[in-house]
Amino acid sequence: MAELPLHIIENILLRLPVKSLIRSWCVCKAWRTLISHPHFVKSHLRLPQTQARTQFCTLNYGKPGDNYYLVVRASTKDCEAFSDDNGGALAFDYLFDIGRFKYEVVLLDSCDGLLCLVDLANKIVLWNPSTRQCNQLPPNPNVMDFVGCHGFGYDSFADDYKVFVVSMLNPNFETVVDVFSLKSNKWKRIQEKHHTRAARMSATVLHGALHWVAYDPILGFGTIMAFDFEKERFRGMAIPREEEELYVKLRVVGGCLCVHGAKDPSKMWVMKEYGVDTSWSKMASPYNSLRSNLNEEFRCELLRTLNNEHLLLVNKEKLMLCDQKENTYKNIKPYGRWFRRDANLYVETLVSPHPSL
């Protein structure tokens, strides 16, 4: 029987999920070379079926000081799989030991199947749970007097995955940005500084820029700062004036920048037109309707958006899946005793967390 041409084999392999592709590595050296090639990895990433293979994970640990575990749940295609109405432990697909961190760990936004984990000592790890590849980044050599926030995203102009650290320098507390390039495996400090002071709050990536909350000492109130990956420039955007400017958290909802109060999460705003300050629109919040269904005080935080209808919320130490359309919620029981209050979504890809050769 004649062998199939390589381009036909490639077309067949491109349609397989990552689990099957990893098993295919062992078939022969030619297949392993093909599947590992950057062109194949990018082609597989761009396919609609790849983007549809979304996984949900939570960050857990046994007890403070123990190893951290990433618990990968069922596919988000069926949101009912998250529910825990019967009180039993929610089933999970994988349990990964990601090692011991000396300090508290934060799970940043995912990007093309890569997860970025950061601890308070600025130990940064990139990890692909689908391929189980892990890369601890080299230490940042630059001076950071006060770290405000971290970010992780893809620079389409440079075709590069980058980690960002927003910090302030004494004595004037000017904001600086350090950027780690996965392609070059190096850190660099952006020369432009900014007079705003980064608040230690959430940061999020949208439209090729990192966004965070900052205080503007010149204007005397809070603002949203954005750092453009490609241009490496700062820009500011207004926070809705009804909010306490430094007590808001940033999220992405439906492809739009979203602000919700850290003290009162029932207040949610969405920027309908990116970069246009007058386009902030108050969002119909699920919190008020859910409060009436709970006997305890309902103080929750928006963690992630799963799709156009479902929000992932955390209330004290509980994870909840909120259906905006039906105004209902379901509990998600974390694995183990301790839950780090971090959860995320990622797509199953072959993207490597290591520098390209």
C-alpha cells in the first residue's frame, strides 16, 4: 500500500485534538518533526475546532506552603458539567502538580493555551497544561521598588508572547513597565515612564494592550492605564465617574472592557466602544437578583466570563457559575480542602512555553 503524501497527512493531523497529536508523536520521527514545527502549531491554533476545545481549571493547594495543583475540569462546551448540586466532589479530568511556591501564587489571563503563574516574589512560570510543558522565566534584573500588577499576552506584530510587570520607582513613584520576550528569552525595561501610580489591583489584556487601574496625582483621581504591546506606549482611559476610582476591578466581558466595584460588585460597567470614554454603559448585573436566593451575605467577585451567558463568580471561598439569562447560579466544589480563589479558561494547543529555537 502506497504511503500517503505528507501534505495529506498534515491535513488529517491538523484536525486532531492535542491529546491525539501528542500520542502521534510516537508514531515516527517524521510525524514528530511535523507536529512540532512552528507552522503546524500555528495552523492548528487558528482552526475553529481548536478554539472550541476550551478547558476550565482552578488553582488549588493542600495547605499554605504545600505544592500548588492545577485542577482541569470538563470541557466548557457543556456548562452543566460544572454544577455541584448534589454536594459531591466535582469530577475533574486532570490533576497537575505545578510545584512549590514560596509565596502566594496568582493565575493570570491565559493566552493561546498558555497559563502564566506569578508569586509575590516575582517568580514567573509559563505552563501549557495540554502538553504539560513548563518554563520558569529568568529573574527580572531591573529594580522594582513597588510592583503594581502583572500581565501576559501575545504581540501579533512581533509574533511573540510577552510577560509584563508594571511597577513604580522611588522617589517619585513613576510607573515603569518591564517586558519579557519569550522569543528572545530576555527582559527589557521600556524607556518611557508615566506619572500615574499603579494600584495593586487586577490587570487584563484586550486589543493588544495591558490595562490596569492607577491613580493620577495631577488630575487627583483614578484612571485606567493601557500599555500597547506593539507601540510600547501608554494611554489613559476614564473610569465611570459613579465609581470609587481606585476600588474597581477590570475584566473582559463579551469582548469589551468591563469595570466592577471591588467593594460593591453589583455595579458593573462595560465600555461599548473601546477607547471611547463616553461609551461606558451600565450593565445589568446578576448580583442583585442572586442575593435574594441566598441566606448569607452575597459578596462576590467576577473571575471570568465563560461565554455570552455564563459568568464565573467567587463568593468567599466558593466558586459559582452564574447564568445571566436565567438569573440563577450553581456551586462548583473545588478539589481538595484549600482553594486559591483563582480559576481560568484556556484552549488546548501545542504552543510551547519555551523560547523558539
